[in-house]
Amino acid sequence: MSDIPDLGPVPQRVTVDAEQVRRLIADQFPHLADLPVEPVANGGWDNWTFHLGPDMLVRLPSAAEYALAVDKEHLWLPALAPRLPLPIPTPVAKGRPDASHPFPWSIYRWLDGEPASLDRIADPVQFAIDLAEFLAALQGVDAADGPQPGVHNWFRGATLRTYDKEVERALTELGDRVDADLVRATWARALDARWDGVDRWFHGDVAQGNLLLADGRLAAVIDFGTCGVGDPACDLAIAWTLLTADGRQAFRTRLSVDDATWTRGRGWALWKTLATCSYTVDDPEDAAEFANAQGILAAILSEHQASAVTKPRPYR
């Protein structure tokens, strides 16, 4: 019997609109019923998100699988927050399922900031160091009794082999637009890179939309739905998907990442980038996103080739 986790079927998402949220608030939190409710622009996929007044946020899971993160967040985010150097979401209240929305849901404090992007980051190297400091602090939190990888976070923190079929599916869809042999060699090396087995906390989705900037500097980290304890290599994907080459080096040095962990992180970045390439490849409206993903993929593959002919460096 295989010990590789099964991602299961594609989640069946439900829709939520502002009027529905207003009814939920009025029914379960009547003291907040007078506050305006407005959708959040680009509010994410796993949750439908809405502004609640000037300083709160409502998050409603879009599928049963995503709802598994609700209790986890309410339990662990208040414990993690005081141990981290940047603000993270803190729950205000937990809503009950009802006939109009079949899953538990949450109210959070709103965190100000704009999503990170290269053109908004004031100092790419300092940004990389600040992010590394945050992740180092997160990894330093006691992992005892923390949430192990599972469907609640799509097995972040577990083996990359969980995503083997998705990589192959992306290669089939992309055809001759990518060097499939080089991709498979890079992926195989990541799969073979050993983890030391020591559980550490990870965020699970360190991505541009979950890193908030204020005046060009990292100001907050949001959306901990995929957090857990296990192999933290999944949090390294951002080194390729957002950081500059100099920032990537500073990020690795501050986190003291050994070669095996870095190689697994590169595998996580490869999977994410292939996924982006595959869903943007044929839509002219996504041409810019596809071109950006191609550039990221080229950097990942180039680094793999360079590291394959150089002696591994210990990081301390």
C-alpha cells in the first residue's frame, strides 16, 4: 500500500455573496449587523472574503476541504501571533454553518497593506531578509502537538511525491513549450533530497498575495490556511517565485538552509510554476502571467543545472 498521500477529488466550491454574509452576521453576530459588508478584491480561492466595517474581515470557506482549516486557525493563530516579528491574522469570532452556508466561517481583524510584487518592494534584499526572519521565527516555535500534514493543508509539509501526477499532467499540457527532460531531472532531484524528519512550523503558502507591504517593506503575513508542522521546505518556493537573485541568496543565508532542504524547496517552486504555466498557456489574457512563469521556470532549471556540477555547500 502506498504511503504517498492522495489529494482526492477537486473540491466542489460553493458561492457566497455580500447579501448572504449580511444575513449570517445579522443572525449570529447582531451587534455587528450595522457594519457595511463589501467583497474584497482578489479575495482568494479557498475562501470568499469580505470587508466588515473598516477594520474587520469575514472569511467563508468555498468548499468542505477548505473548511477544515477553520478550527486550526482559531486554535493556533492566537498562539503563534505573539511569537512572530510581523502581524498575522487573529480571529475575532467563529461563525456556525447554517442552511445558506454549510461550513464554519471566521471574522478576523483587517490587516492593512498591499500585496507584494517586485515593482512595489523598496529594497529586494532587505525584503528577503525580513521574510527570512519571519520564517525563522515561525520555524522556531515549538512544533509539539501542531497540525500534521493532511487534507486541511493539501499535505504541505509532507513528501513532494504527492504532486507527482500534477507535474506530469502539466508537462503533458505544456508539450514542447518546456524542456520536459530537464524538468523531470530537476523534479527527481527534489524528490530524492532527504528531510531530517524534524517537525517545524511552516506557513504553507508563502506567496505574493499573502505578503503585505507598507511603504515598500514587508508589513504582515496573511492566510495561514495551509499552515502546519512538518518539512518547512514548502515555504522556500517564494525564493524563486518572487525574490531577486541577490534576495534569494540573502534569504537562504539568513535561514541557513542546507542543500537538501534548498533542493526540496526548489521542487516546490517547480510544481507551483508548472501549474501556473499550464493554466495560463492558452489564454491570451494570461499572456503576461505565462511569460512571467516561464521566466521563473527558466531560473529554477538553470539553478538545478548549475548546482548539479558544483560541490554542495554546507549552510550553518
